[in-house]
Amino acid sequence: MKVFLSAALAALLTTCPFVVPAQQRGVNTFAIDKAAKPGDDFFKYANGTYLAKLTIPADRSSVSTFSMLDDRAQKLVAAIVTDPELQRAPAGSEGRKIADLYRSYMDEAAIEAHGRAALDAQLKPLLAIKDRHELAVQLGRSLRNDVDALNNTNYHTANLFGLWVAPSFNDPDHYAPYLLQGGLGLSSRDYYLSDAPRMKQVCDAYSKHLTAVFRLLGYENAAERATAVLALETAIAQKQVSLADSENIEHANNPWTVEDFEKKAPGLDWKTYFAAAGLEHQKTFIVWQPAAFTAESDLVTSQPIAVWKDFLIAHMVTAYGSYVSKAFADERFEFVKGVTGTQAQRPRQQRAVMLVDDRLGDAVGKLYAAKYFTPEEKARVQVMVTNLMTAFRTRLETLTWMAPATRKEAIVKLDALQVSIGYAEKWRSYEALEIKPDDLFGNVWRASRFEYEYALSQIGKPTDRKEWTMTPQTVNAVNLPLDNALNFPAAILQPPFFDPARTDAANYGAIGAVIGHEISHTFDSEGAAFDSKGRVRNWWTEEDLKHFNESTAALAKQYDAYTPFPDLHVNGKQTLGENIADVAGLQAAYDAYRASLKGKSAPVVDGLTGDQQFFIAFAQNYAGLERENVLRAQVLGDPHSPGQYRAATVRNLDAWYDAFGVKPGDALYLKPEDRIRIW
């Protein structure tokens, strides 16, 4: 369950007024809009002056505190990837593979010469499909490990289904295969099902893209083919389970044998499908959304083979078109432009670095960690983590509503939580991945297969609870509920989130709230379903669970009231887990901050008390702007609430009212009995 980030322009790191000057030791006072009333709009109060001067660059869909820190990390990654020494590394070494993959992206002449032939080689078996058996083969070949329901909150795949390999719900000591619904080229089923004008605009952009894809391929009746594919995806969308319902762990634990697939989801030739996917020897799977599997399998039989062929072709080109030729890459960007509103592509060098970082993440990460994250930095963060864990434990010990039996289980789970800081203890090997300096399409294709085959190789093996799902250069953090573990990558442990030059109040409000957020995921609406060993088990008394569900339902209702657009409101159920983690994590961070004072008064900096610095630092975590289409997409398909509403969770903490003199009549004011106190 990650914190959330999107990308932004690197140049803003030096030009943006949000970057904290070196001489300043509290929060960024230059961002504060003193004309805004904290009790009416705390997000604007903390960030308004900064936001008024901020613009979204043409090559970005959004800009935020997270993304600017990501740009800083990407500059460091670029220095690694473009190091001339890597070009002289031994052939086949990880360093050489980094250099060769980067070179293959930058060699536009080679891409133009070989890209289309490489694409056609992959399209050939799709074009040859003649019957349902061959269709099942190609659908199986398209399966990838491209979903991650709990660690990275990714429920979407454009393939018919998606694979996730993780510790089993029922045997967390071993890895198991999970299968999730898929089949949509757009990120949310709501785009297909809504009649709202903005939603239809996105669908129209997608239809235009599909038509262009078939025309670039040289196929006849391009518009008719696009219409048929869109109709098929609409039929799939009508059968899919909503994101909010998909997040319900109680409904996700559905072990199926291969025979169960044939009985419960007839239509698709499942044995052929699994054989083509390399899963012919697997006896059982955990099916996340059974109803969708039944319905989508039926569509394999009821919809024309010709349409399914075009579905597979269109999705392959959409996924790999950027690596085929300039014409295909430009069309891919036109699609992105229509969906997100981004007006320009990033410079090619940046895109090359991002590709290398994505496909050889641990190889790059090993070098990044050695260069840019010191043992001293790790030790300083560890102190904060320890303090946050202590604060959370104290809250569990003193909760008045929790029965002793539930409290005991909760404390056992917290004490067993494994926390990793900076980087993993061991690195992935890329020895089996072939990278060529003049074969971009082939490199990307082989890298995708490499990751998929690695996932398959893990099935049935003992769980490695030290394995990371993020690289050290990732600006994010994650809770791994099936491992009962937390990962805090090195790249997020930097200013402005963590800065030794800042006051404790600012650091606890910024990175402390992030740490608290991830700890709190251990006990959010999803995490609370797992015990200390990562097993799905109800360890609650009936009365305690009722209280927890009532409190979380009230929080969902609070977020339902937020409306970024007149025709669209935040889905409190869909964002519940992240909202719980925000409010509970902020409370734990506040407790840890107050405990760190050891009874002393916090220093006043720039006229702001320690408590004021704490809450402003938290709100400044979520400063940023998004293009309208991107914000709409987030509301529809992201488990995280938009930043301005995440910042507003301060209204649930009593200390915030005291710090800023918030009174009845202020827009954010909640009566004490209406403030959400979960942990």
C-alpha cells in the first residue's frame, strides 16, 4: 500500500519556490498563504502562495512535492545510467546491460530499421488465430505479472487477466499465484460505463487511438475494428467488479483448482490457457474477483474471434508501440495526450533513463544505494521509526474500546512488524536477461518475459520476507501486509520529507507522517484482516470489529463529501484504507513528536509553534497540481484521495484545533464527537 506519487519537471528543483532554503530550519513559510484561514482550507493555508506561482510543465500531467523529489532521484539515476564507464564494463555484466539498454533507446536509427519487424514477429501468431483453442493459447501468452493488489495497490491490467505472485492468504510461508480481472485499455471501468461528457471525451480519445493503431499497421476497416474492440471492452467493463469492492479482502480469498475454472467460468479453454501461460503444473490459484472471471470467460465464447484477435493486437501495440518506430511512438503519445492532457513528451534522454530504471531497477538501485544513502542517514531514520512504533504501541495499549484479547493480538502484530530502511538486503540478478545495444523492442519484450518468468519461479517457494517490491531510488514507501513488513526506500528519505537541518516538528510532520501512514496500514481496512504472520484471519472480538467498522464507515462518509468537480466526488469506500492510514499515521506521528520533546517546549521558528510546524509540514507533503483529466482519473481509479483532501484529515486531531484556533463555524470544524479516532 504505497504512499502515492506522480512525476514532475526536474528543473523545478532549482526554480520552484517550494524548495526550502538552506538557512530555513522549520517549514517552508514562503508557501503559506496567510490570507487563507486554516480552519476553512488548511491545504490552501499551508500551500496557497506556492500553488499560485506553480504551473504544470507541458511534458507533465501533474507536479507535486513527491514528484519534485522524484526528479531529484532521477537526476542521480541519470548520472549512473549515463556513466561512460558502464560502456566499458564486461559484456553481459549488469553495468553493461544498463549502458546497452540506454543506448538501444537512444539509437533512433536502429529502432526505425528493426522495430516494425520485431513487432510483426509478435503479431504473427495473433493474426494466425483461427479457432477458440488458438485464441486461448494467445490469451495465455499475454498473461503477465502486472498487478499487485496489496503492496502497490495496482488492480489494473489491459490483458484479459493479471497475475500476482505473493505469499498465500492461507499459507503465508509460501508464494502462491493470484489472478485478477483485466481486459480494459483505459484505467477504470467507469470510463466505459459513464455518460458524463468528460468520460466520453476520454473514450473518444481511446477510440481514435485504436483506429490510428490499425491504420499504422496497414489493416483495412480501421475505424470499424476500433469500434468493435471498444464495444468488447465495454462489455468487459460491465462485468468487472468495482475498485472499492475489489479492495474487500473478505471477498478476495477464493482458491480455485483448474477444474473449478472449467465449472465456474466456462467459455475459455482454461487448460490450454494455463499451459500457454507456463502454469500447466499449477494445481490451485486464488481468484480475486470470481464473478468477473465467470463473465469474462463467457465473453471469450460469445464474442467473435476476429474481435478478440483485434483486441490482442491493439493491446500489444498500445503496450509496445513506443519501441517500434517514431510513427507508433508519436501515436502512443497522442493517446496519452488525449487522456491526460499532457502537451509534450519528455526529452528522449529522460525517457531512456526512466526505461532503464524501470527494467533494470535493482541493478541501478545497487549503485544508487552505494552512492547516495549513507549508514548515518539510515541510522537517523531508524530512530524516527522506533519512536513512531513506540507511539503506536502506546496507543494500542491505552485504547479504551479494545478488548484485551484483540489488544494482545494487535500488539503481537505490531511487535512482529519488519521494517527495512533504504534498500533491500539482497539484489535481484539480471544474469538471464539478454540486452542488446541495437534492439529496443526486443530488450523491452525480453525484460517483460524475464519479470514474468521470475514471478512463475517463485510460486510454491518459501516466502522471503526480506524481499522488496520497490527499488531504493523510488520516492515512495510501502506496507506489505502478507509479509507484515514495511519498506522505506532511500529516495524518499531526503529533503523536504526528511532533513536533519529542519526542526523535529517539521520532520515528524513530514516523513514522520509517512512512516506513521505505513505503520497504520498494518491496521487499516485491509491490513486489519491479516494476523502477525500475514495470514488472513479474524483476530477481533465481535464487539471490537463492530466498533472498528463503524469508525471506518464514518471516515468513508467524511471523504464522500469531498467534491473536486461538481459531477464527481471522492469515493470514501474506495479510498478508505489510505484515509485510515493518513489519520492514524498522523496521530501516531504527532504522539512521537511530542514524546521526542521529553517535556520541553518546541522551538518557535519563523513565528510558528512546534505544533503549527508539525501540521503545516504534513499539509505541505501533498502540495501540487494535476491536470483535470488526471485528477478525474485519480478519483475514479486510485485508492488514494487527492492531496488537498489528504491534508484536510488534520480536522480529526484535537491538537490541530488548539494549534490554529479553529472554532465552530469554520468550514473544516468537526465537533469533538465527530472527529474520527480509529487507533
